[in-house]
Amino acid sequence: MKVLIIEDEIPAAEKLGRYLAKYNASIQVAAQLTSVKDAVQWLQEKQDTIDLIFMDIQLTDGLSFQIFQQVAIKKPVIFITAFNEFALDAFKVNSIDYLLKPITFTDLSASLKKLENLREQLQWNSQKTELLQETFVTPKTAAYKNRFMVKSGDHIRSITADQIALFYADGRDVYLVTTQNRKFIIDYTLETLEDLLEPKTFFRINRTYILNINSIKDVIVYSNSRLKITLTQEFDKEIIVSREKVGPFKEWFDGSH
């Protein structure tokens, strides 16, 4: 099966690609697009080469519903949304599936299995498109986790996302480090945190670290095409962007998603 991903958040698109490969190694990502303009051009020329479309609602140059106004979509679509349950119910009634941000592998698997069962029934028409446009005229913000509960002795504190400098793993423990250089053990894996955190603010640079962009003081070109990170606060460990993450990191750091 070949799929098209239309998603302007590069880390989210890459994670979706990884989950698709994990679900079925034979799934191929034909292209990864970030804008309405590019999607329209690509679909006009190559729509017949794919079997399924993953489509975010908000793209760099507008809402994805504009795509339907310029090209007839003949393939089933799974929307990637950040909308509330009322809006999601509209999808269900109309036999259109969705993935709610932040995407998890479990949700993706259920979505693909549902698609397999409904594949012959999924046909686009103008009435369905109009209903979607009415439903999503006012986009809502993604429900990313914006605070974490931590323990300090006999006390419990709530740390907001803007107070977090980074997360890092040490053996089986995962630590939250605040901008005040306080460190707390939390009950989350880095993989889970990738799904929970706002991707425009937080980025996983390697197997050990997830950084807040506001805590990065300097980025230095390092050996073997890697990058070294200096934080705005004192930190006693060397922070290196892994080789495979250098490209995505630069796009994230540049805001190109």
C-alpha cells in the first residue's frame, strides 16, 4: 500500500511514517507534503499512484479543505486533527476516520484496521466535503500536555511546560529538568513524552534527550556532521544531536514546519 502524508509539522509526519512502517513494513510513503499548493499539484499529477491519504487540517498556507475545492479526491482520507470530540463525532457519522493529535501507534493501528473494513464504502462526494468544511471552520488548539506533576520529598508540585528546560533518560529513569535547574524523576518514557509534548517547542535530539527550544543557547557544528547543544543554564552533561536527527533538528530549529 502506498500512502501520501500531508502534514506541515515535520516531526509529526516523520513519526507517522515510523508508525506506518511498524504497522506493516510493506507500506510505502509516496510523498510528504506541507502545503495546500503542493498537495493540489501532487494530487493532480500522481493521485492514481497512491491508495490512502493522511491529511492534517491546518497546513502552512491554509486549511486542507481548500484541496478538495481544486482537485477531486478519489482516495480514502484519514484526517489528522486536533479537534474536540464533537467535531470527531462528525467524522464518525460520515464514515471518515481520523487520528487525534498527538498520534499514538495504538490509534493508528485501530484507524488502519477500520479503514480495511470500510475501504469499499469510503467514497468522497461534495456533500461530505461541505459538511467537513462547516465542521472545521474554526480550528481549535491541539491538546498537548502543558503541565507535569512531580514529587519533591513529601511535597507535590505542578511544573508547567514553559518551566521545563529538558527531559533526559538515565538508565530506566527519566528526568524532568526545570529552567531553574531543578531535577525530578517522572513516570513517563521519552517515547510517550514525544506524543504528549508540543512539537514546535520540544524536540527529541537523540535517544536520551528532549529539549525545549527556549532553553537552547547555542548550536555548534560538531564532528561527523553532528551538532552540539549549549543550554541557557548550566548542565553537566554533553548534549549532542544524533546524526540521523541533524536534518529534522535544523528544520525544527528554523521553524520550517
